[in-house]
Amino acid sequence: MSLSPEVGILSNNPDSDDIEYWRVAFGKMNEVLSELGLPNHIESETLPDFKSRSQILGFPYGAIHHLRRFYAYAKNVPGWTPTPVPPFDEPWMDPVVEDEASMLESHLICHSDTEGFYLPIDFKKIVIDKSGRNRIPGELLGSSHQLHRELVSIAGPLGIRLDGDQLSDAEADQVNSRCDRNDPFATELMVWLCLFEACRISVELRTAVVLC
Amino acid sequence: MNSDMKAYTFLSFMTRAPIESRDFADKHLSIWGKYFPAIPATRFLDANEKQFLVSEFREQFYDEWAGVCTTWVGEKKRMYGSKDPACKSLHGTVRIYTKANGSSQTQYTAFMKEWAAVSVVDLATLVVFNEEVPEPERTLGAFYAVELPYGLPAVPWAACFGKPYIEMFSREKLDAAPFAVREWLSDDLVYCQLTENCFDYVNNHSSYLERQEAVMQILGRDCFRDAAHPSKRVRVPVFPGLDIPAPTAAIPFPPAIALSDSKREI
């Protein structure tokens, strides 16, 4: 199966069991946020129409590690010339990635790669439930604002042209077409656009990004 | 069920029909959408596990559907589906997995009957489980064509039996067995439901197993695999047109794993 960053988890008529399940999950996360003095997140059950401009809506579980590695190198290795993951390398085991992860700063890197949430609340420090009560699915809770900033920071090295922090429709089309060609960074671009669009919608509509 | 308790619905359809055609693809999505408009099968996965919208990449979807293994998912992963085509020695299989919803039982069974009839199944199964289940129920949860030559693991909560199974069990025994619901959909297809509620395996476990055993006794215990005696020979139907090699040895049930792990294979 594959990993998909979803937004509007309570919109589009989920059944009542689903609504109750997610309400409980958001309620537990809000408990942790309150304990840290952070604002709560109220997930809306009705949202205006929205659409991701990413043609690819989900990707193999391992693909996110390619983008994490790219981010770690772009941030930490001065003068780095972008290179794709060498064949047979495991990007999550790269020491540059491990060093960055150990700092617990990056919302892109310090997050579950199979589940979990990015909330539309602008907190810098990754939220962890230290009570041992497992109130955060995936253990690490990220901010879609912060993730958006991190994605913007690597747009240039990935060859993506932004207008400030905005991605034009034409450039989104261009990124989509690069994902579809034999671009050396097709995997990174695919994950980048998927996440960027999820964060854009998350921030605009105040809805959580949920990794499903 | 409380909100922390997850249960899952598994549907499997095994057929000798050419389900890899576009016609079957359209019919399948249409019938699913009719009964489950809130969890439509909107996306498909390509060979590299990338997700695309069926509505925007229809031709690519048909290509994938015609291929060896196709997987599709609902928005927010509210459902999963997969299809393997029939070949000369194997049934084609469609499997669907979704989080169970007690208020959707009518839709589950109505969908099952309609798609079973349209895809001319030899066998369709429907079970609802919670997170961890022992054998033989777990095998029923992910039942697919390669299991057929080894015999049925048990009677599922609901089944559509096609002609080969009707002939193997006999109409008389199918009519006599203590199913809660039995509906002859045609001369060659019968819908059989073990108990009233699809959550009975989860909520009324012991009475569910008693009913299941009573049904298997009437249909013929030799038609079902025996977890205690895995080498025991099991009666299987003849499937015309398929050259299914006889199993070289009876297979034991697969090693125990959590159902929550196996669901990712779907």
C-alpha cells in the first residue's frame, strides 16, 4: 500500500463511527496541546471545496525518506550539489539525516512515516506526549505551518520556482510533469508536491493533514 | 461497539469470468458507488504504488485493471480493493476491505449479492472481525483464489455459493443447514448468512462458532479444513474450464500474525 497525506478528514460525509473515532483522536491531542499551553485544534466537519494540484495523491511508504534526506543535506551541508539517493542506499540510514533527526527540529523528518498528524497551528517545537499515555497517533505531532516552511526552503534546490511561498498553477503543472518523466528527483518532487498541497490546504482552511 | 474498538469488513469474490475487462471495471465501481456513496473507490495505485484519481486517469486505470494485480482505495483510505485476474489454473479474485460499520450491514450484503451475480462468482465471502482473530476465521478474512484447491477453512458470516459449491454441498443440504438467512439468487447462486448480525463474530463469539459448526456438520465436515488435522483430505468442487493442479500436500493455516499486519497486503 501507499502513504497519502489527507486533509479534511471529517468532511465529505464520513459515517458517524468515523466522526466519533476522529473526534476522540483530536480530543486526546488537544489535551496534550493544552498541557503545553498551546491552542487547541477544532477540526471542521464542513469545508469549502478544495483540490490538491498534485496528480499523485499517495506514494510508496519509502518515498518520504528521499525528501527527508534531500532536506537534511540542503540544510546541513554547505555548498551541497543536489544528488538523488544513490541506488541501493537507504536514505533513512544516512548519517546526515540521522544527525538532523536527533535535533528534533524538523517537522518533515521528525514524524512517523506511516501515520500521524500535522495541525494548522503554528508551533515551532514538535509536540510529544511525555505522559506515556499515547495520546498522539504516530507519537510526534507536527505543525502544517512549519512543514510548509521547510518545504518552501528546499523548493529552490529542487528546481521549483515559487513566488514568495506561493506555487503557481503553471509551476504545479511543471512539477507534475517532472514527476512523470525520468527526472533524477522525480521521487522527491512527487512527495514535495503532495505534502506542499496538503499543507497549503491545511493552512488555508484550518484543517489537519493526516498521514493515512 | 465503542469508538476505540475497530472492526473490519472483508469481502472476497472468486470467479472464472474475465473480470479484467473494462466492462467489469466500470460495473464494479458503479455497483460499489451505488451502495457506498460516502466511501467511493476514487483512487487507484499504479505498479509503483502511486495513487491517482480514477476520474482523471481513466485510461491508465483501465490499463492497471487489465493487469496482473490492481489495487484501489477510497478517499482517506476508508476502503481498499484489489483484483487479480483469472488464469487457466486460478480463479480471478476481487477483495475489498473497509472499516466495519454496524449500520451498513444491509449495504454490505446487497453489494455482495449484486456483484457476486454480475461477476458470476463460484464463491464470495463476507466476514467482520476486530483486530486479532485466530484461524480459521483469519484465513477467511483474506480469502482468495489460491486457497480454493485446499478447501474452505470454514463457513464465513455470509457467502454466495456458485454452481460448483451448490453441486458439492447439494441443494438439499444448503436448504437444511441452519443459516439465519438463505436466499436463492438464481438456480446457480445462493446467498447464505450464518447469523443475524455481521458483528456476531465480535460480539457473540461463542454462539457464532456454535452456529458455524452446526452448519458445517450439515454441509459436510469433509468439505472444510481441519486446523487440528491439517493433512486431512478436504473435498473441493470441480471448477469447469480451470486446470487447477491438485494440491501436493494439505497446507496448514498460515503462521499467526496480527490481522492488522495482513490488511496491508490487500
